Amino acid sequence: MTTARFSDDFPRLYAMGASVVASLALGLLTAACGGGGDWPKLSSVSRPAAAGAVADTQNTDLQGPISQADLTSVAAPEPLEPASQISVQERLPQLEAAFTAKEQAADEAYRVYTGSLDRFLTVRADGDDLVSWWSAAQSALSRLSMAVDELRVAREDIASDALAITSKSLHTDSGLPANLLALGQLVERSAAGYSRYRTALAAEGNRLATLTPGAFGSPGPSSIGDAGRTPFATISFTTQQPLFSATLRNAVLELQKTVPDVAFDLQADGPTGSTAAQQAALRRVMAELRGYNVAPHAISIALKDEKSAAAGPLAVRIYLKKTSL
């Protein structure tokens, strides 16, 4: 195991720069454990399979069905040589290039997904357009899932190669690699990058499950407790066209000036059997927040718990938190 290899050579490591190796070891162990440091998220749910239909793509970034070519605009790096046959000076640029390419592919997949999500949020009523754009968002999320899996593989390759390179140098007379610190930093960067996208993927899976159209299936479970919090705002949807955009916009923009990393929990409420109306209300409020450049990861949504005793009028309560929590 990794810990045994490092502990066996501890006296020698101490004389040769134990603090640097300890930093790298911590990065390797962190990567092996999955990155850690995930943000709190809604309970995991199984996402329904996406339908193949895609609606009109006018005025959106999404141009028809998403192909693998959309996510592979960055040229794939050359296959890497075995770590045991190359020095860290040669290996480090290869590892960095490989991970950067995978990270750029994930960035592009996420951009395509958010464009599809934003278009879905603008659909006001149930119908074919709602199902089509929900399906398009599901398809884009599946592509993001593939890109995140590629990041996982790249992270594991970096951790494995870093261990092999370091172990080889410790058991020879060559001493520690000159850029061992840079190798450790790459281990940490790859673990953090994978963890960030894995968390985003889980959160978006929950979001689309919560907003599953009734014509397609039942929405997945979701829950946001108020934890004794007072709502930042409560938007009533008892009228057909509630007017709240200007008031909410001013309040959010002022809030962002003092709390730049503010995040929003949207909790729908309504009478029994109002799931579709609650979903429509959540879509509208989230679309408003997205219009103020609030990132998807800073918005969580939930439907009313049907087991709840109270049955209030149709409304969306907005609670605040920080994205760092």
C-alpha cells in the first residue's frame, strides 16, 4: 500500500526533504479516497432515462442532438509511456497535458448542459416542449457524466504514476526528483477537479429528477429543510401571472454585493396534487435567478413533501446559505 512504501523509507525521506514527500503522500491518499470535500447536496436519486426527442433550438446554445464530437474538440494527447520507463521531468508535462484535455472536455460538456437546462427552465406549461427539453437536458447530463468519468480515470492515472515515479526514485541513488512538489500539486489539482465535477453531476441529477415532467414519469424525491431559517422571500403563485421579477432582482443584486458566495434553496409548497404547478413555479424562479448570473451549483430546489401535514397555497420560499457550506 502507499503508506507502507512511504513509512519504510521514512528515515531517508526525512534527510532528503520529508515535508515535500509528506505533501505528495497526502495528495495521493486524498486522490485514492475520491477527492473528499464534497459540498452538501440533496439525497441521491436515480435519474430516469432520457427520451430521444429534442425541441426547436432557436435562440439557444444547443444546436440539435449532442454528439460525441461536441465534447472532443480538444485533441486527445498521445498515449503515455509506462511510468517506470520515464523520468518525472519528462512525465510531468505529459500528465498535465492529459488532465488538462480531459478537464477542458468536462468544461465544454458542462457548458452544453447548462445551455440546455436554461432552455428547459423557460418552458412555462406542460406539453411536448417540456418533455423534449427535459430530455435534451438529460442527454446533455449523460454526456457530462461520460466526461466526468474520463476525469476520474485521469486522476487515478496521475496518482498511480506519481506513486510509481516517487517510489522508484526512493529506491535508487538518484534522490528525490527536482520537481516533486509540482507533481504533488498536480495530484491535488486532479483530485479537486474531479471532485468538483462529480458533485455538480450529482446535484444536476437531483435537479432534473425533481423536475421530471408528469407526462414522462414521477419526480424523484427531494428535500430541503428550513432548519429554523426565515425565508429570504416567499413568492405566491395563487395568481396566473405573479409579478415579482423586479423586486426579486433588486433584492438579489443587493445581497450579492455583501455576500458574493450566497446560494439559494428553493422550496415549493402547495396543496396535495399540485406537483406540476409546483414544478412550473420552481422552473420560473430558478430561471429568474439564472438571469441574474447565479450559477446552477448555487441553486437547490425541492418540491413539497406530500406527507407533510400542512397544505399551504402554491408558493416558492427562498432560503439563503453560502456555497462554501
